[in-house]
Amino acid sequence: MSVTLSTNAAKHVSEFMAKRGKGVGIRLGVKTSGCSGMAYRLEFVDDMHDEDLIFESHGVKVIVDPQSLAYLDGTELDFVREGLNEGFKFNNPNVKDACGCGESFNV
């Protein structure tokens, strides 16, 4: 089981954490939300929890809670620029369907 970052995502996260001046990594999780059932949660982590699972990718720690890992196993988090837009893209092999707005998914 694993969750990874692309080179671009790791670089973006590393730069942002350096600007923040603190943090041990990023937390990736899921929550019930949206029209398809689940949505991604992404936040910087300053304090770890005992149950956290840690994956390291390109020198950046990706922290996942055990409940979310079932939905995120095999996911690669990428950071993409398309025209004037930029942001994180979740390449999740578990997704069976996503809503039209791209904000939620189901497995």
C-alpha cells in the first residue's frame, strides 16, 4: 500500500513548507462530501497522530489516516499547470466515477 507524490508535487510542497517555516509533511485524506460521495482533503501537518501512516516521496512525507488509505492506496498526487490554472491533481486508480465538477468521487 502506498501514496506518492510526483516530482512536481513534491517540489511545490517543499517550497511551500519552506515559506511556512514549519511542518513535517502533508496530510492526504478523504471525507464524505459532494454529489459523488467523497472528496479529497489536503492539509499541511505540524503534529502527527499515533495512528498516522507515513509514506515518503521525493523527500516529502505524505501522511494518511488508516481509514482513508483504503480509498487512496496507489494514488499519486501531481501538481499541474494548464494554461493560467495550476493545482493538485489526484491520480487515484480506485476511482470508479467522479462528478461533473470534479470535486467528488466514488470507489
